[in-house]
Amino acid sequence: MKHKPQKPYLSIVVPFYNEVENVERLWHKLREALDEFGRSYEVIFVDDGSKDGTRDKLRKMAKEFAPLRVILFRANFGQSAAMAAGFEATRGEIVIAMDGDMQNDPRDIPVIVNKLNEGYDVVSGWRKNRKDKLVARKIPSKIANKIICSVTDVKLHDTGCSLKAFRGDLLRKISLYGEFHRFIPALLRMEGADITEIPVRHHARKFGTSKYNITRTFRVIMDLTTIRLLMKHLPNPLGFFFNFTLLAAIGGTISFVAILTKLLSPPVNPPELNVLVTLTVLLWATSFQFLCLGLVGKLVVDHGSRKIIHLEHFKN
Ligand code: UDP
Ligand code: MG
């Protein structure tokens, strides 16, 4: 076996939630494909709080098979959380993500890795011939994909395909939350990643059931709003907050001018003056706070971009 315990070339991350019939079958298919590929590897199976015996199976398998590492969640935290935990544990130069339901095909791993080695940071699978239900899955997924592409500026045919390859160092920099696993390319684009796609095989689910229905599409679109905000304003937080700084400063100044006018034309009404003074102080203080937020944001972003320079160096 080509497996080395330290720093493998490939790390494969797979989340499982109630996939008792798939987990061992997938492992054997993976092992076959990876041994044939001939590069060192580790496989990280993450159990997302299954209740159907997947956990016990994983515990047993982890003892039996050396390149297999297992993470067990106490409860069901969702696919993104499971993937994030798996990614964090990876040590490989290249990280591959895929589903645990055997709909993705391990034989595509060499194809996707070779594509990455043409000089990309991310290669996303494209289920050109997708084997899922048309109305419940394929159509909503197509619509969601169109929206995601236009909003995030990452042009892929199939952002929802789990089979993806990443440069490990780049992937380990980002954090995932919500349903963010499908926005990983968008998040990595913000880090300056070169992204491409390649057609991959897709099989119908033979064992177990899909964990999602149409309501997921709505959650995905909610997360999209956050992503949009991040992508648009993250590069220039000072500019973003400066609008609010200006608005509050102008409001405060108007209120201050009102005080002066009142003082210059007696009789003065003390309660009215009180309100105006409070308002002026409040608005000016708010304006100053927004300015501080912008400056802190700028510091954080500048610090982040220093990391990107380091990454470029790593790429060469
Ligand atoms: N999954 C998970 N946690 C969840 C839901 C799903 O780890 O809460 C796993 C699931 O076991 C599978 C992958 O995520 O390996 C994709 O799920 P599924 O096949 O149900 O999604 P679909 O292919 O139908 O989009
Ligand atoms: Mg599936």
C-alpha cells in the first residue's frame, strides 16, 4: 500500500448521515481507485450524528484500515459542519470532497486531481448526466445554480456537485457555516483562487435516502445574501462604513446647527434644547464608531491579504 502516515498527497473527506449501507461499500471503492492511482492518501470519514449504525461501522473500520481516519459528531450538525470538521483534520497537499451516498464515483478522483495539476486551485465536478429526480432535485438545483453563479461571479454549471478538489493550504484557510459548503468556490474566489470544472460521473442512489428536499433551495438563497454582502464589501470595509460615518456626521451637524439657531433666537425652550443636544451627541458618537469599525475592518482585511501573498509564493 502506498499510504504514508505523515502528510499524504491526497486527503479525501466524506460526510455521512445515516448511510449504513453505503459506508463500507464506498470505502472499498475508494481504496481500489486510490491504490490504482498510486499517490499517498488519507481518507477522513465524518459521521454527522447517524442513528442507524453508521457510527459503529465507522469505529470498527477505523481500527481495521490504516489510511482511514474517522470523526464522530455527537449529534446531527449538518453536511457543512461535517465537511468543515473533515477539512480541518486534513493534512494532504490536495483535498478531495465527495458525498458518502455513492452517487459520486471514486474513479473520477484521478481525473479531477490531474485537472487541478494543470494549475488550478479548485476543480469542481459537473454532473453532466445527473441521476436524480427531475422536479424535486434537478430543476430547483439548476435554478439555484443560475442564481449562485450570477450573484457570486463564479461561473460553474453545477455548484451543488460535492465532488471537488482543492489545494489543501487554500481550503484550510476558510471557515464554513450555514449551508456554505456549496459556496466554497465563491469563498475561495475571494481568496484569489483559480477555479474550473470538469464533467464527472453520477450514479442514482442505490442505498439509503436523500437527506434534503425542496426547502433547502430557500436556505441556500438566504445564505447567498450573506455571501453577496461579503463579496461586495469585504475588499473595502473602510468605504462601506464611511457611508454610515458620513450620514451620522451630517445628521449630528444639522442637529448642532439647530441648537445654535435656537440659542440665537430666544426665548429658548429647555426640553427642546435637551433633545437636540442628546441627538447631536448621539449622532456624532455614532459617526465616530462607524469610522472605528471601518478602520478595524481595514486592518483585518489587510492582514488577510498578507496571507494571500504568502499563498502565491506557495503556488510557485
Ligand atoms: N449528509 C450529512 N449530514 C446531513 C445531511 C447529509 O453528513 O445532515 C451527508 C449525506 O450522508 C451524504 C451527503 O451529505 O453523504 C449528501 O447528502 P444527500 O445524498 O442526502 O444529498 P443529495 O445528494 O440528495 O443532494
Ligand atoms: Mg446524494
